[in-house]
Amino acid sequence: MRILAAGDEFVGTELLKHAVRAELGTEPVFSELSLPWPVVPFGPVGGVNEASGTEEQVIEALAGAEVAVTQMAPFTKAVFAAAPQLKMVSVSRGGPVNVDLRAATEAGVAVTYAPGRNAAAAAEFAVGMILAAMRRLATSSAELLGGTWRGDYYAYDKAGIELEGSTVGLVGYGAIGSRVTKVLAAFGARVLVSDPYADPAAIKADGAAPVELDELLRSSQVVSLHARLTEETHHLINAEKLALLPHGAVLVNTARGGLLDYAPLPELLRSGKLGALGLDVYDVEPPPADWALRDAPNVIATPHLAGASRQTAERAARIVAAEVGRYARGERLAHVANPEVLG
């Protein structure tokens, strides 16, 4: 069996190959492709989103390959048409957004993905972002390093707030949101969760209260986004919803840029309606040079790093390798995005 290992600078080609070898216990025939993400940002390629590299590169590397493992390579209609021998694409991400699922299904190619691969890293990062925003860690550090000692942050009206005793609202309760819930509860926060697809009993078992979104926004001193981005959740938090927040609330988005309407945020920060904003994801990545939030007060911004841990990359490689092992042994695949191809 020939396998294409299409790695990048995070989930590397050698990491993918090592995981597949360990899973199979043999030395398969590998084709290799190295992609430039994250040094070069991902983008749309041939009708798929968040991909790295070109269709031509993938088509050339796929010659004779029955299986492909990747994180960012674009698998488009053109790619599937040029690779009739391909039977499975295993994507080491929480969702195979770099794969044209309709084209894959029409070609009879199973597409698997890696749910929960970055849950621990993203949950830890979100909690860190919440704490940093609540206590001005990043902004006060930047000011001090720039030569300004902000002793006035100890004044009552400028002092931060503690997690203990605060109400924190989580929008979304998947693999990441559920972990964040447990950590916040351990800090002594009152946690509210809005997720119409989550089991209310599970939310309560983790020490949180399931509520409707509007109630969460009205009641929370801190709101953190953890929902998946779909047509239904695009701009889930818009100007109308932001108006429900208490004055001085902290808003954190480490999930997906499309969940949040960014246009109202600068004015909300300047007016004090938003007390602080923590962002790891954006409506445009990277943000443009004239990005309106660059000079807004109390903003913490990081370059889409929530899932960037070494353990995430290693876990992702093991998850896709496990699917290769199931395929090689004729077992049912575990995480299939287009199960109709399995019959």
C-alpha cells in the first residue's frame, strides 16, 4: 500500500510517517509532500478552505497512493478526478475543511478527521486568555516593557476581577468547552453554558448551568466562545447580542473568527461596554494593517495559537495513523465525515 504523507511545519511529514509505521508495524511505501503552513498562512484553494499548497502539488505527490494522511493539503474535485486509485484521506484536524466532501463521496473516497486532537491545548489556552484579559496581564506587561509603570491599575475602578465568584458564560460545549467548564468550576467561578446540541445533564454534572444564549449574555461578566463554525453559528455573536452584555464584560474568542461580528468591537471597547477583549481568531487572518482593533483599548491578540502544542501535533498524527491501521485491517473507520461511502 502506497501512502501519501503530506505534512507541514506543525504536523510534519516525518511525524505522520512515524505514527503510521508504529500503527502498522511495517514499513509501507510512502510518497511525501511538505507544505509551508504555518509559515505561509492557509487560504482557499480550488473551492476548499484553510488549505496549504496547490492542487498540482497534491496531484503529483498522489501518484499511485491508495491512502493520504495530511493536515492542510487541498483535496479538491480536481485532485480526486486525477487520483482514481485513492480510497481514503485521513485529515489530522477537528474537521476536514480542506477536503471537498461532495467530490470525495462521488469518487468513493472515505474522509476521516481527528476530533479532540487539540482539546487540551485549546482549553488551557482559553483559560489563560480569560485570566489575561480579566487581570490585564498582556497589556500591563507591554506597557511596562515600553517604559510605562501603570500603578493606576491598582485603583479600584481600574482593578481586574477574579474568576472566583464571577459568572462565566461558555458558548459551546464540545470537547474544548467541556474541559474549560471543569477548570473554571475548579477556580470557583459560576459557569453558564449555552449549547442547543449538548446534553443538559452532562453540563450539570460538570458543575455548570445550561441556559439560553440571551440569558448567558445578560448574566456573564466573562463570555468565552467555543462553538463550531457553521452557517447557523456564523456571526452568532453580533451587535444585537453584544448589546446584552453587562457593562465592562470581558469577551474571549479562541474558537473561530466567523462566530463573532468584529465590526462593533472597537467602539464597544472605547465606550467601556466591553472591559477587555481576548482574541486568537479573526474574521480575516492575518488581520490587515489598518485593522480597527489595533488601537482599541484593552485588547489581547494572539496569532491563532490555541491549538499550538507539541502534544497536539503528536496526537493528531496518532489519530490519523489509527485510521490507516483500521483501513489496512479492514476494520470500520472511527471518525468518518462522509459515512455514506462505507455502504
